[in-house]
Amino acid sequence: MIWVNWQGGWIDAPLVCRSCWLAAHVKQIEVFYLPSYSPELNPDERLNGDLKQAIETRVPCRTKDKLRKAATEHMTAIEKNSERIKSFFKDPTIAYAA
């Protein structure tokens, strides 16, 4: 799955170019049009929320290095837990992305 943010993502082109690209790849992709601001529909935001909650429940990270280490440790743990990753897609509002 590839997430593309048409406004500022890797395809930052005029509407005509976007339409041409989509038409050329219609058999290879499925497009879901989302509102411009819709964090509740974005699985990335679920991951971000999980990370923030994990960081907030630890001993306070008072330096950038400690914050980076805590974030890396948590993301590595999530990476090894496929059930946890799947849980980000179980909400009916995000099922389209599964």
C-alpha cells in the first residue's frame, strides 16, 4: 500500500498531471479520496497516537537523545508485533485501508 498526499507529497503536480497519472495506473491502484484534514481516517495517525501515549507513560525524556531512543525502542517493538499493527486498521472508519 502506498499513501500519497496529493498536496505536497511526492506527486506535487497540477491537477491535469495527477489525472493523467491516475488514468495510466487505474488497473494497478485503488484511489480513496479523503477530506483534506481527516486524521480519524488515517492509520498513520493511529500509530502516532500509540507512540505518543507510550512516550508519555515512560519516565520523562529530558533530552533529544533520550526521546529518540525511547521512540526507536517503541517503534521497534511495534514492528515486531504484527497483531498490534493490524489493530490500527480494525476501526471501521479505517477499514478501507486494510
